[in-house]
Amino acid sequence: MATAPKGTTSPDRRRFLTAGAAVVGAAASAQLWVPSTARAAGTALPSGVFSLGVASGDPLPDGVVLWTRLAPKPLSGGGMPNQVVQVEWEISPDERFRSGVRRGVAPARPEYGHSVHVDVRGLRPGRTYWYRFRAGGQLSRVGRTRTAPPPLSSGGPLRLALASCQNWQQGYFTPYADMYAQDPDVVLFVGDYIYESSPSATALRKHEGSGEPYSLVQYRNRHAQYRTDPDLQRMHAHAPWVVTFDDHEVDNDFAGEIPQDPSKQSHDAFVARLTAAYQAYYEHMPVRATAIPNGPHIRMYRRFQFGRLARLNVLDTRQYRSDQATSQAGAQNPALTMLGAEQKQWLLDSLHGSTARWNLVASQIMMAETDLLAGPGKQWFYDAWDGYQVERNALLGEFAKVRNPVVLTGDRHLTMISDLKRDFADPSSAVVGAEFVGTSISSNGDQDQAAFHAQWDPLKADNPHWKLIDAHRGYHLFDVRHDAVDAQVRVVDTVLKPKATARTLARLRVTDGKPGVRRV
């Protein structure tokens, strides 16, 4: 089951949580349905209210979050009247909704962009369900979702897709068409769902607006534009997602409440930007009410259990981090933190208290070392875990005491698959885990493979823990079983066209009880 850390609750948030609890109660009643006369009441809605599709997420053994947002004019603030709209929902184990149908009503509130988050409980574990919404006489597309297996079951196999980094301007989201065909049980998205960059006149697909987003309406419009991608929308409707954010959902390379360019964004201005970005993020993601932002703060680190097979720890490596180091000495400063004290202790408690065979960690940024300097000496990428080495090395020391830790990462726009070493400064140091850095969905476009290998292959000798590096676009697909995690690097031939051909670039395996990863 998912758990989250303790935190404060504002009065506004408390009121919204109370409304959410009413929705859950409606789900538990199992037979609530609004008469047609009630459905017809109120202001008539514009056509096309379900332009952004449907989604589900954060699966539990007995529940899942259902999502939609009413937006007939998605790139112009949404286009909805400034009033609460009652949205009907239904979910059924029957694809045609002929039996076992659960129904309810959820409010789409203007202060939350007319988004709807229904936390349905009382479902059966390990089951596939179908769901849909209705508002103003309009019916949404049908979505499919799945609950997690029973907590004490042996579980498995679990098919998980890892995705990140989808830049609208740099390519179509064609890898999702192949992901749909591979039919994962859950999609893990580890950051850069949108990009905050300004529209480019030479882009393949131009960002909406006239510059970077700063206000709530601007962030809503940017999220909505991304949600109109047909492959992304179809994949959201096909399987539950577990999401977390990285930097581009707000501002490139930000740290806590510090922007990339503090000389251009005052603290107050950036706090206002964080507040807008986090709210728009919540409005567009299938997450629980625990993620409703409290001003410039949003609670996203949480865990999920897939029977006794796997525990998934989802991190937030942006909101609590110290500002990035700018030198090797700074990167080795013991005062720097990536996770913050509370989240770090939460993660350690989760890892050491786990009875799962596989302990998965979703980290937005790369944990294994990247030495960018060929030959003697080191040159690190400070925005990643290399910039927070004391905390990273301490965490890797704890990995040595944990059963089968596997880190799932994004950010780099590359496939970088590595052994995790107890101490990267010592070539003979023990391997304590494995890391899969997934490539991007579209960011960097169709990269020049020859140029990539000319740049990166000379660095392999300085990074012997790398097992595979590649620069194709795509995603990673994992089949988690009792004896092993089998991984496929799925890539497409292009993201510069709406259609693409996919293939398996490589297969890798992590074996139960044997830290590290190998190609097969």
C-alpha cells in the first residue's frame, strides 16, 4: 500500500480533503447514481470537455485514483464556466460496464482547474477495471486500470515501464505507442513531464504561449498541450501511472526554493512560480489528495507495495535538496543533502523494514557516478547524485544491507545502465545494487549516434561500472519475477514523425541475491 510522510495541513487543504473523503465514501456505497434530471440541471457545458482524456494512478490492493480534467479549450485556460461542475464516474470489472458497476459523483472545482481526482476504494486486489466519466451529457473515453496484488501474496510477475523526459518541441511521443503494445501493469514516470522552455520558431512542435510559464494559467496551458498528444493520452487511459517530478515541471535545475538564475528571479517571485507550477502539476496528475499543494510545497515521496514481490519507493530529489555544488570540494561537502533529513529517514526505514524480494527506488536523477574527464582526475555532473556525494555514498552503504535494491532513474536523455558501487572512488569496491537510467521519450530528438559514441565511448574506461550506454529515444520495460528482473531497452527509430518502428536494443538481467546487472 502507499504511505506518505507526516506533514502540516492548511485549512484550505483540510476542506478539500474533506470533500475528497466524501468521494471515497460514495465509492464505498457501491451503487450511487445521479438521476438524469439532476444531470441535466445547471449551466450547459461547452462541447469537448474531455479533450485531455482520462488517467488512473497510484494503485493500491483495494483502490486506485481516477483522473480527468474538464477543458473544452485546453490551451486557453480550459474554457470552463467559473462554477463547480458535478462529474459522474463509474468503474467496473466488465469492459462493457454490464456488471459489478460502481458509481459516484465528484466535484470539478474551478480553483483546481476543473480537475477531478476520485480515490476509489473497496476494489478487489490484482484485478483489471474499466472506468469512464460523464459531465453535461458528454461521455469520456473509457480507461483501463489495475489494482496492486494482495499485500501478503507472493505476487508477480509485475511488468513495469519506466519513462521520463518528454519535450514537446523536440519530438513526437512515439515510444508510447510501443509501450501500449507491450501492455505494462504500471507506468513509472520519473520526471520532466513538461518542459518550461519558451516556444521555438524552429521546433518540430511549437510550445504554446509566448514565453516560459510563470503563472498558474500558463502552467495549466503547458500541461494541457502535452496532454493532447494522442500516444500519451492513449497510454494514460491504458494502465495506472505512478509519477514524480524533476526540474522542468518548474524551472531548469532548480533546488528547493532556489531558481537556476537567482539574479533574475527573486525569492518571492520564484516561490510564486513554485506555487503555480505545483498546483498545475497536481491538477494534471492521477495522484491522491495527499499531494494537494500547500503553497510552494507538494508532498510526492511515497511508497507502493506489489505483494511480497516488490516495494517501490518514489523519491522527490528537487524540493528538499541543497543548492547545487559548483566544485569537486563542494560536491564532497557533508552538509549538502539531496533528500532532506525527513525524506532520507523515511527511505531508510522503508528499505530496512521491507520484506519484499525487490526494493525499487524511483530517483529522478542518476545515482551512479559519471566521470566526465577521460584519464586521471574526476569531473562530475553536479545536478545529479555526484554533486551530493557524502549522502549518496552513505545511502549506497545502506544498500549493502538491503535485499535486491534497484534504482530506476531518468533525467539524462540517455540509457545509462550501471552497477552501483559501495565507493566509486575505489575500483575494487563491492557492488551493492543496479541502476537503470532510462532514455527520454522525446527530449534531444533523434540524436546523432556516431557523435554520441565519439563523445562518450572514450569515457568507458573511467566508468567501468557502466554496462550499457546509448542515445536512442524510448523507454525501459521490466518484468519483475521472483528469481530475476528482466529488462528490455525499447527504442524507436525516430521521434521526428508521428509514427515509428520500435525494437529491443538490449536485454539485461538482475538476478535475485546477486547485486549488479548483466547483459543477456
